[in-house]
Amino acid sequence: MIEVKRGRGRPRSEVSLANVSTVQALERGIFLLQALAQNSAVSLSDLAVQVGMPASSAHRLLMTLQQHDFVDFDENTQLWQVGIEAFRVGSAYLTRTNFLDAAREPLRNLMQATGETANLAVMDKAEVVFVAQVETINPVRAFFSAGTRALMHASGIGKALLAQMPKRKLELLLQSAGLPQYTPKTLSTPAELYADLKATANRGWSYDQEERYEGMSCVGAAIRNAQGDLVGGISVSGPSVRFNPLQVAVIGFKVKAAADQVTLTLGGKV
């Protein structure tokens, strides 16, 4: 009988099994964290049922996560919940994702999808300030240089933001800035503006029909951050002849989708 000498180290089959079990344990731990994130606090038995694993396996994983502060256990209620370390790790995503970075690709895609100039603006009291723009290749187009300001009541992005505000905050902003009229179509009375904002809130996107500049129209939608605060908005703007009633609705949905994408990237909820 010839003896076959085994090489040093683990047998190949053991290495494969170890790798599989390690990945599976990590995956199950992630499932537990995701389930905990959907509940303020939950019992071991309910959590095990929710993720579809034996309670004993769930408990071992939870104990490991607890040692690293990813989960907490309340001795009094016997309930598990997300720990502080999970918050710290999740928050690291937000620190690397800023407003301009989050909007860069959606702006480009929006310009290509609509054929119009796409704009990004932030909110500053009763005004919006344009901070970025992706210009269309059309020879006749809208242009707002970085730093351009506009009162909210006469701006596509501005009206999108106003439509999402609590009534008291809306009233205070309008009282501080007034409703100056720029063109015959500017909404310069509270009744006109409130009716337009109601329609904007119902649609999810605003329509500035030559309310700031004659011959120029704009469609906008609001952006929120991870805390749910209104921080700015996205719009497309161009000559009014290219914003016929049927096309405006199509553009509106595309603008809202782009704004929602930025909101989600910033950690907000749509």
C-alpha cells in the first residue's frame, strides 16, 4: 500500500466550506440588521420568523453584533434594536455624498431626456440660488450662471419648494419677500400663487410659464436631504414654444424622477 502524503495546511474541501459558511453568516447578519431597521424594537422569536432562520442561529448572530454595538438588547423588555455603531457606519455614506455630486449624473440624464437645459438650485430664505447647470445643445436655450438668484414665487424650482412647505413657513417667506411682478404672467397675488402651489403639490412638479422671463418656461421639482429637509431642486428650462401643454406633463414626470433620484442618493425619502 502506497501512503499518499497530505500537503501542509487545510484540505481544499475544508477551505471551500469555511468560505461558504463565513459568507453565509455575514449575509444572515445583514438580514438581521435590515429587519431590525424596519422595527423600532422586536423580540428574538419575531425577528427569527421575519428573517426565516432558527431562533438559536439568530441569537448567536445577534450576540456577535451586540459585542460590536451594531445591535442593542433591552433586558427589561427583552427586545432587540439597532445599535449606535450601525448608525455610525451608515452615516459614513452621507459624509461622502454631497449635494452637487449627487445631482451631477441626474442633471446630465435629464438634459439628454428632455433636450432642455437642466438646472440645480439651493434654497436661501425666500430665494433660490442656481449652483449648477447642464446646457442643452439647442442653439436657443436658457442660461443661468452659478450664483444667479430668483425669488421663489417666480421660479420653477422655487414654486416646487414652496408647494412642499408648511403653511406658516410659506406665509412668513412670502411676507418677507413680497410678490413682485416681472411679467404679465407672474403670480403676484396670494390667491393666484396658492392655487398654483396646490396644483404643484398634487402633481409633484411645478410649471413656470413665462412668470420670470417672457418667452421662457421652466418645470421644477424639490429635493430633500436625509433629515427630510427641503434643500433645493432640479428644473429644466427653455423657450416656451418647446413647452406645449402635452409635452409639459411628460417633462414634469422626468424632472420629478431626477429630483427623487437625488433625494434618495442623499439618504432622503421620496
